[in-house]
Amino acid sequence: MRTVNNTKIKPERKYVIVSNKHSGGWGGCMLFWGSLTEDNEKRSFGGYTQGIDRCERYTLDEIAGFSPHFTLWKPGMSWGEFRECEDVVIEPENLASFNLQTMQVWFRP
């Protein structure tokens, strides 16, 4: 087991889905699919969040069972190629290959 945002999940749930179709509220902000669920809950394939610590984590089988149209990130994929895809499946640590930065935002939920 590993922990993401105080939620214990199986190690094979290591993928997130990035939506390039919708805007993240301000330029350059990414949107991620779903809300993080426990292992025994139904996976969240609805809604978006800007918080990578709060988005859903999936296995490749769960993603394939939901929809075959997702693009799987490949090493060497350029930022342009990544952004041309409507939805991209990627392990969060591979987002670093695009020289992205994170920031913390305070907000009223």
C-alpha cells in the first residue's frame, strides 16, 4: 500500500489522466480526472480537479475498461505532442519530463 493525500491505495493504481480538452482556470494549469477514492470504492471517472494530490489514481486495466480513447504517455513525448492529445494517461512523476512546476494555492472551497 502507498498513501496519497491520506488515502491508502494499491501500488498498481499509479496513473492519472490529464485532460487537455478543458481549461484549468488559468493559462498553463492542468486538469486531472476524478476524485481520489479508496481501493474498495468505485473509481471516479467524472469531474476534474486541479489538485494532483486529490485526483483519482487508476490502474491501466481500469482505464482500458472505461474507455479505449486515452493516450498513454511515452518517454520522449514532446510537450506539443502531449498537449495535442485530448486525454493523457501518465504517472505523476513523469510530468517532470516537461519541466513543469507546482505551486500551492490558498482558496475558499
